[in-house]
Amino acid sequence: MIGVTSSVHKVSLYSISQQECEYTHLVLLYFVVQTVFQVCPLNVEEWITVMKFSIPVVLLDETLKFVARKFADGENYISSLHWIVLMWGAFMALILFGPL
């Protein structure tokens, strides 16, 4: 019983120290990149522009993975095609009628 609790305790301490190192690394990286490359944070309009360019790439990738997975499993992907059409329709509605 002592071995089980001590090993769980070691794992939790290890994961906590790993997370601390990761957060420290991210904070240092953020400030180093900000000072070296002189970058500034994006405003809301710029983030919307970034999303308009990146969402189609993600949707296309997920569509191709979906079709490939259904094809590899031997299933008919046409029966589940409504989800793909719904995702692309929501994206197009956001582009056409959304802000900016």
C-alpha cells in the first residue's frame, strides 16, 4: 500500500514540475519573441481576419480525414455527409453575414 501511494505522489509531483517548466518556458518565449521581433498583440479585427483564413484549412483537413476514415472502414460516408455540409454552411454564413 505504501508503494502505491508513494508512486502516485511522485507522478503528481513530476507532472506539477513539468507544467511549471512548460509555463515558464512559454512566458520566457513570449517575452523574448516580443522583444527580439518587436511584435505587438492583435486586436479583435485582426483575430477575425486570422480566423477567416485558418478555419477553411481546418474544415478541409477535417473533411478529408472524415471521408478517409469512412472509406478505410468500408462505411458509406454519404449517409453522414449532412454534418460536413452543415459545418461548411456555418462557415460560409459566418463569412458572408458575420462581422467585417
